[in-house]
Amino acid sequence: MQKILITGGLGQVGSYLVDRLCNIAEVTVLDNYSSTTREFVPEGVKVVRDDILSQCAREMVLQNDVIIHTAAQISVAGSIEDPLFDARNNVFGTLNLLEAARSSDISRFVYFSSAAVYGNPEYLPIDEAHPQNPLSPYGASKLSGEKYCLMYNKAFGVPTVCIRPFNIYSPRQNPSNPYSGVISKFMEQVKNNRSPVIFGDGSQTRDFVSVHDVVELVLLAIENNRMEGEVFNAGTGTSTRIDALAEVIIDIYDADVHIEFKDQRSGDIIHSYSDISKARSIGYRPEVKLADGLKAFINGQ
Ligand code: UD1
């Protein structure tokens, strides 16, 4: 059985990867419990509580065949408050794992980047060749992690793959966290019979991708050698208006609430959606339609 290390395995994406992989691989989680979405793991999964910057993390890389690196400082606002903390985690933490990978014989190192690396879109849909001009320390640190991954592939042959997720949603995102995504917020508001609050006029768009589709892309990344040394967008290739999203959620709950409009967030990106031709070319097929994904969300899936 393949041995897979999932850093950040208690987080939003990592925990779904654990669930998907634990029956087909020997899964170990490395997590420092800084933003856990759950406290338990499926039977048979080993959890090590430590930091990606530790010596222990390096040893764990050496003990596994595949590394999926989702652990990160994930708050954009947090990165603006403390860029050094952000860089320590997202740049040096990644580098620490890569250094171990350099002297190991792992078959894959999957790095979770972010669509934040693109900054303000210059054209749509956003393909992987789109200029990368991050607008936050978070975007810069994620891009830096990517560059190290690609460099370690070219210079040292470490089999890295980088994934750039667009707006991932899942019920394992804590709605009370001020930095959690719009879907978690709207769900929580409408469920409690409160108005979903839209910042701006609601015409802005995003590419909402179910965590389950992102997990399937990671599975492809583990198996497909053509993905090595490459970067892939993880989205759906479609865009949804924020006001339409609010309407769908109101509909699903059959709630008697109206949308509330507030001032646009400063620096908010107006339109964003991915070009996923590159991922499609290696077999990625996002299957979860937004309405279905939102219904599954309500059922906690
Ligand atoms: C997302 C990421 C961010 C990343 C950025 C660029 C999340 C939570 N954030 O930000 O880390 O840097 O992509 O790739 O995934 N909105 C409302 N009402 C709300 C909350 C949000 O109207 O209660 C609006 C926002 O103004 C925005 C849209 O919904 O226009 C999406 O917001 P959000 O889910 O926070 O994600 P991004 O801004 O796309």
C-alpha cells in the first residue's frame, strides 16, 4: 500500500483528502491544530501534531511515498497583518518539506497554491499562463512556494505538481471565521433566517468549486506522470454571480428572507473564473454542479 503524508490533514481540504484516500493508502496526517475543521480522523489514520517547519516534518517526508502539502497560513488578512508569519509558514514550511523530499525517493509532491497568485485578472477565463501579480503577502508566499516546487523539480528531480484552487466550498469551512468564504457565510445566515449580506451590487462573479472535485484532481496528480513539474487550475471553468448564489441558497432553504446589500469590499476582485483546459487534458472533469454541491453542503458532505 502507498504511504501518503497529508500536511494540514485536519483542515478544510486536507480532511477530505484523508477521507478519500484512507481506504486505498496508508495515510498519515501532519497538522499543528492551528485551524482544524475536525478533531477526529477515520480509523487507521495516524495523526502527528507538529509543524511543517519542524525536523519531525522532514523525517515524515522520508517515511512516505506521496506528500500532499495543504498546510498553510490561509488568511489573506492575517498575511497583511503579519507577512513574516505568513512567509515562515508558506515559504519556509514548504521549503523544509522540499528539502527532505530532495533526498528521498517519493513518487509525488502535490503543492496547494491558490488562485490568489493571479491578483487582478487581466483577461478571463484565467489560464495558468495568466500573469501572476499577487495583491497580498498570502498570494506572494503561495506563488513563492510554487516557484520552489517547480525549481526543485527542474534542478533536483523532485516530482512536484502545483494546484491553484479557485473558490473552494465545503461544510468544513467555519462560517464564524471572518475570513471564510461567501458560501459558508450565506448558508449560515439563511439557515438561521437572516438575510445574506452582499458586499456591492451582487454582479461580481466567482468560480465556486466543490472540495470533492478538487480532491479528484489531486488523485489524478498522484497518478499521472504528465502532471509532474506543472501547474494546474482547480476550478469548474464556469462563473456564478454572487446575487444568483444568494438566490439559490434562499431557494434551497425555502427561506423567507431578502438579500441585504452593503458597500463593496475595498479591493474586491469583480470577476474571476478559471480556464481548466489544461486539467481537462489530463482527464479532470469537475462533476459537482453548484446546486447539488450546495444541497450536499446542507447534509454536511
Ligand atoms: C478568495 C479567497 C482568498 C483569495 C481570493 C483570490 C476565500 C474565503 N477567499 O477571495 O483567499 O485571496 O479568493 O483568489 O476563499 N461576499 C459577499 N458577502 C459575504 C462574503 C463575501 O458579498 O458575506 C462577496 C465578496 O465581496 C466577493 C465574493 O463574495 O465579491 C467572494 O468572496 P469570498 O468568498 O470572500 O472570496 P474571494 O473574495 O474570491
